[in-house]
Amino acid sequence: MIIAERKERQVSILEAAENNQEFLRSIFMGCSNGTGHSKLQKYIEQVLFETPSFLKHHVGFGKGSVKELSGKFTNTLIRRQSEKNSNEVIIDLINNIVPYAVNVASPYFVGHMTSAIPPFMIQLKAIAAALNQNVVKLETSGVVSLVEKQVLAKIHRLIYRRTQDFYDHHVQNQDTTLGCFTEGGTVANITALWAARDALLAPRDGFGGVEKEGVEAGYRAYGIDRCIVLVSRLGHYSLRKAGGILGIGSENIIPVEVDENSRINIHSLAKKIEEIKSESSRNRLLAIVGIGGTTETGTIDPLKEMGEICAENGVHFHVDAAWGGPALLSEKYSYLLEGIDLADSVTIDGHKQFYMPMSSGMVYFKDPYIMNNVSYRANYIIRDGSGDLGIRSASGSREANSLILHSALRIMGARGYGLLVEHGIETARQLAEEIMRRPDFHLVTPPELNILTYQIYPEHYGRILEDSPDKEEIIYQNINEINRTIQRQQRECGIGFVSRTVLVNKNAPYREKVVLRIVIANPMTNMDILKEVIDEQEQIYKSILPGYELNL
Ligand SMILES: Cc1ncc(COP(=O)(O)O)c(C=O)c1O
């Protein structure tokens, strides 16, 4: 009896093991004859080969605010048993979650730096995911690490235009770093300032370098109390994150005033440098950052003048061209980035104007040896002399984004990317003209690249201000509130989406201006669409204006 029971139990354990094995096999080999397979196959074909149509028909139709939706996502238990096969779960995702995602590919979605990407990017992303290469080390990436070095050298050459001999020497050199792929512009900026910090507080006379001994020891060794980074007040907040992470202190990332064109004011910069020096001989300028396309206004700092100031003062010059870097590929507009080659380091985002899928950033270095201060090795991987890319980069395991950029450059050619840049800039200029034509619209920052900001500014408010200057404060508050409301109402129920931000002008009577912001980063966005978007804003404005007249 006991023996029979034991045998029965053994059989059921074996059966269970076989079932488990079968389950794992089906998971890893794919469920090609499971329920839902043919339906999913159609969806995947659409995603890969008819992306615009897939997005148009599936994304952004779900109704409900994020607050309402959050109620659907509160269960925190993981079920013990598989709920459905992978085909069915992916179909569920397409039916139940995708409709609530934001259709950033819509040509009416003109508010952010995230927009449509070409379908070939998605095909490449799928291949990169299938290959699952890990570029941290050659043993898990092989040729992909070589492609990465090559593509980094191509963009380095675009920025710095060094000699053929220079690139022949460095393109596959295992001991030098022309640049690194990162998760985005934030990590690229952090890496650039990391390199700058380690170069400033390098090993010397019994000091092993800041990388080994830390900031406090570094400051002691160099007789420093404070390291400072200067950047225009429109600098991206990732630089402050870098200040925190690198131990310099986010408060030592100091904003410099901008001029009426939203570019760093060179006189204010020079004055700030003098102030820092005269305040204490123990202050040290770690870096000055020029912006190649600010996040809020798309304007470009005077990079050449800034580069010269950095050279005179022996300061690391970083250019944050996360947004504008690809303008270098436009024969017509590359001049806007004149002086970028003076930078010691440059940030460029792949997922912005290289139109790569999320997420991909890059940082480039003028000195191919600068990252040697931050090289790390481990015995099981990234061994000495291995050429593993993880030795000198902030990231560890990393996907093969270089495969995507490598192919994208071949598909688009410099000219293709140039056309995208030109479309953005020229459409933004036409839109600026349209805004200036409308009496109740006021252009705040004209486009230098493909971003502009404006306000809806009731024409008669100008007259009220002339007659009753005491109403100035209420007028400015009204304008800010009107613009805030228009943006919110359009986002919630309109056809278009623009973003809003607050621009600060220290010299204006009311320092904070709420502005609407349009980013043109989709070649399908044209003037007809943009007119519809601002017509809609005008309608909202007319419907809400009476409510704001009561307090005047
Ligand atoms: C100028 C600039 N720098 C850095 C960043 C940060 O990039 P990411 O969001 O890719 O980390 C951005 C993002 O918008 C940016 O506009």
C-alpha cells in the first residue's frame, strides 16, 4: 500500500516536472501554435511593417485621466500560475494598455522632443532585441563592439573634423575613447562632467586622483573649497543631477543670465568668472557648459565665444547638444553650431533628432585619452587589454544601440538627416510668421532650431495697460492663467498637443512668463496641421476669456 502510494507520488512529480519543462520549452521556443498566434502575428506584422497605421489605429484612444487610470493598476500580487500564453498576454496589452499610451507619432503632437520615428528604426530595434548583445564586453557582443567604435568615430568626425590619420589611429583603438553610448542625454552629461572632474582632480604627488580617493581628498590635494560649473539659466536639469552625483553639489551648477534671444549672455558669463575668481582663490571652475539647442526654446549659445573663454581660462568646455547635435548634418544649418569643435566634450541624444527609438544618448570627447582616468576592470569580464567597452563607460550592461545608428546613417545618409533638420527649422519659421500675423498671439522666442514659444496675449490688454498701468500685475497674472488653461484644455480634449513652460526674465516687471511651446520633430507635421492646432487654441481662448475679464 505504502509502496503503491509512493510510486503514484513519484509519477505525479515526474508528470509535473515534464509539464514544467514543457512550459519552459514553450516559453523559450515561442508559442507558434498556441491560442492567439495568428492574431498576434498580424499585429506584429503591422507593428514592424505598417507602423504608422498600427499607431494610428491602436494608440491614444483610451479615455480617462492618469488619476482615474491609476485605479486599474493597484494589484501588487504576482499570481503563482501563468494567466495566459504569451500570444494572449501580448494581445491583451495591445487591446487594454496601448490605447491609453500617448500617440507621440501623431503629427498633431507637437509639444515635446519625443515624436514619430521611421518604421525601419522599429525593425532595427527588434533585431537588436533578438540578438540581445551586451556591449559591456566583447565576449557578449563580438563584432557589435567594433560597429559601436566605428559609428562613434563617425559622429566624432562630424563634430571635430580631425585628420584621416587621427581616425585611422583611434577608430578601433582599444586604449582610447572617442565617445560612449549612454541611456540618454542625462547620463551623457553626467559622463562628460565626470571626465572633466577626474581630469581636474587627476592623480599627482602622492594623491591617487579623485576617482580613487574621493572629492574631499581631491579638494585637499588641490587646495580647493568649491568646484563650480557655469551654464545658462536654460541649462538642462541633468547638469544639476551631475553636480549631486559627482559630489560637487548641485548648488555649484550655477546659472548665468541669458540675453533677449535666450542665449547665454557673454558679459554675464565673463562677470561670473571674475566673481568666482575674486571671491576666493580656492574656488575652481570645473566646466562651462554651452547649450546646442536649449530644451525650452531650442536656442543655441554662442559656442565659439564660449570655447574661446574656456581656452583662455583653462576650463573644460562641455557642449550639451542633446537636442541640436544632428543639425551638423544639414549643409544649410550646420553653421548654427559653429564652435562645437572647441568643446572638450559633447552630448548628443540618439532618441531626439537622430530619430532613434528610446533610449539612446551619446557623449564625445575631444581628447581620446580623457576617459582613462575612469577605467574600471573586473577579473571575470572587462579584463585589461580586452577592448571591452564597459571599461570606460558609466553604464554596465547595455543594448546594441550602435547597430541602429550604424544602419540609420546608411539608410538616411547625411542628406536625409539634413532634410529632417531643415524641415523642422523651416516649418517652425513659417509657424512663427503665422503666430505674428494673429492679433491675440505673441511670439516669445523665435525659432533658431525647430522650437518656438509664444503666448496668447489679448490684444486689448495692451490698451488697458497703457490707460491703467496699475493693472499691470493683474494683466500678467491673467495672461499666465489664460495660457495655462488653454494648454490644459487642449491636452485633455483637443486634437492637438503643445507643451507649456515658464520662462524667467530677471529684468522684466513680472519675471515669470507662462508660454506655449511647439517642437517640430515630425516631417508629417505641416502648416495646415499647425494652423488647426493654433485655431483650436484660439477657440478655447475665446471661450474662456470672459471669465478673465471680470477682474479687470
Ligand atoms: C538640452 C538637453 N540636455 C539633456 C537632456 C536630457 O536628455 P535625456 O532625457 O535623454 O536624459 C535633454 C532632454 O530633453 C535636453 O533637452
